[in-house]
Amino acid sequence: MHATIHGERTLTELDFARLNKLPRLNLPPSLADLLACAEVTSSRAVPGNIVTMCSRVDIVDVHTRRRQTLTVCYPEEAKPAAGLISVLSPVGNSLLGLKVGDTARWEAPNGDACAAEVAAILFQPEATGDYTT
């Protein structure tokens, strides 16, 4: 089960630094690839249409058109049943750094290819002036 890195991705300096502090043993290869390839920008300069850590997003499954609201969070905050998705999960790290309109792609535990469009960002910490979350 893994996420697939497609296209440009943007991370804030703070998200980049915090994610780089996670134990490398637990880091999925797709997240390591993202950290190696992402454009890194200051929290104050990140556009409001980018999925950052602690962002709450609406996604739409490209096959079923089912809409779901998720929050990308750090592993210790994850509660999947409540929509709090760890950045270490395939869904979480496939969403991080995307912008509204982009498509996240990942592999389900059973091997099925999954894809969902980022339909909206309902909350992004940086857009509210929170540069430390």
C-alpha cells in the first residue's frame, strides 16, 4: 500500500522540517520521495489552495464520485474513523502538497488503485494566520 507521487507538490518550511524529524524507519518511500522533490516555501507565502499539514479537505473519489472530508495530521493525532488521516498513510501523504483541482493517487491495502480529486480546502492553518501548527 503506497501513494504515488505525480506532478508538483509544495510544502511549507515548517511541515518540511517536522516531517524530516520523523523516524526514517517509519517513513513510507512515497513520503521520502515527496520530501526529496517538493518545492518548499515559507508558511506565510504558501497559497491558500495548497494542502498543508493540519488542512481539512474535501476529496471526491474519481470513480464513485463519493465526497469525503479528511484532515491530514501527524501520526500521533490520527483517528481515521473521525477523518483524521496520518501523513504516513497512503491517503495522507498522497494529499500533502497538492492544490485544489489536483488528483491524489494511492494504492489500497488490497492492491486496488485509488484516486480522488482535491475538491476544496475547508481549513488551512496558514490561511488563518497560524504559522506554527
